[in-house]
Amino acid sequence: MTDTDGKAQDGDRFEAGLAMRKAVLGAAHVERSLAAVSDFSRPVQELVTEYCWGAVWTREGLDRRTRSLLNLAMLTALNRGHELSVHVRGAVANGVTETEIQEALLQTAIYAGVPAALEAFRIAERTLGELRAEGVTIP
């Protein structure tokens, strides 16, 4: 599975990460993101795919729904609006309900601050509306 420098294993982790990233965020989104990568930003995209998606998201300790809810809370706390919108879409793809999204954001308001949660609610509501307009059924 690995050669002496571990490259084959890293390649396996990258491929597993790419598959997970596509499963959660949608192949079209991931392919658009990767197509827009410059030579400068390629290393960080490879890192994200290999480690975030390949080394962590593929672990068995938490299911995808739980990982999605954690991401929503953390991205709200960090005030990372673009990534929050991406992960609202991923959460829906992972079967997270609209009510569960609301509850995660409410919980975040208490521990990370109301202003962050208010912005997260605006982003999540807009993203859920976009998903509905695209014909996606939200659980």
C-alpha cells in the first residue's frame, strides 16, 4: 500500500478525500473548485482534499451528519460565510434537516456569539432558498 516514502498512501488518502468531497459537496461543485485552482493555490487545495476530506471525513468515529453539524457550528464561530454556505449544502446532502441546521446555529449563538449566529442564519436561509430553487428536497 505504501512505498518507502509513503507516497502511495498519500495518493490513496487524496483519492479517498476527493471521493468524500464529491459525495458531500457534489461532484459539480468540487470539479468547478478544482478547475479554478491556480498554480499558487494548488498546494492548499491538495492539502484540504487529502487531510480534511481524506484523513478526517473518512474516519468512522462520526457519521457525515454529525460532521456536517460540527462544521456548521465551527464555521459560524469563525465567521467564515462562504464556507458556511458550502457546508449548508453539504449538510443537506448528508441528510441534515432544516430544523437541525437551525438548532445548530442557535446553539452556536450561545457559545460563539449572537452576531455570528445572525449572519449564519442569513447565509443558511439564503443557501436553503437556493437549494429549493434548484429543486433539491430538504429533509
